[in-house]
Amino acid sequence: QVRLVESGGGLVQPGGSLRLSCRASGSLRSMGWYRQAPGNEREQVAIMLGGITTNIAGSVKGRFTISRDNADNTVYLQMNNLKPEDTAVYYCYGQQGDFGNLRDYWGQGTQVTVSS
């Protein structure tokens, strides 16, 4: 099993920035971020396959940047120009294996609150 641990959440004012980090206990094919606000479904924010950003949500494009440090099994989410609607629990996501033998992993979540 691979464990994912997020950090970097907190309370910021609108227009502020946060940098989320997620360190995995092993190497993963894909890593990324989802978020979930109370009462809402979990939504995908950004995903990297290897070193390539394969998906990024339209609601955060131009404001959020995903990156990876493969040597340290860590994925980051740089969040700029934060808006109140970005408030959610952010979950780190990882996947290993190939088709026919895929395994998904989730972190415990870190709270991001954007409020004045």
C-alpha cells in the first residue's frame, strides 16, 4: 500500500495564495488533487501523469499550477488568486499500476478556507 499525506491548507483572504504538498510513501504513475465542499461531490482539480499535466479544471486554470518532485514522491498544488468558491477539503490522489491492474490512493484531506 501507498500512503499519501497532505499539508499546506489553511485560512487565507481572497486573492491570497497557498501551496499544498502531498508526499507519497512510494512511486506513483499519476498524482493529483481533488476537492470537495460540504454537500457537494468530489471534483477533480488537476492530475499529472508522470511529468505531464493531463487534466486541470476550468475553474482553476490560470490560477492553480500542479507540479511533481518524482525523486521525493511529492506533488504540489500552487494556488494563486484564491476565491471564496475555492473553499473545500483538498484531497491528494495517486494511482499506480497499468490497465487491468490499477490501484487508487487517497490522502486524508486538508482544509482550504478562503474568506475575508
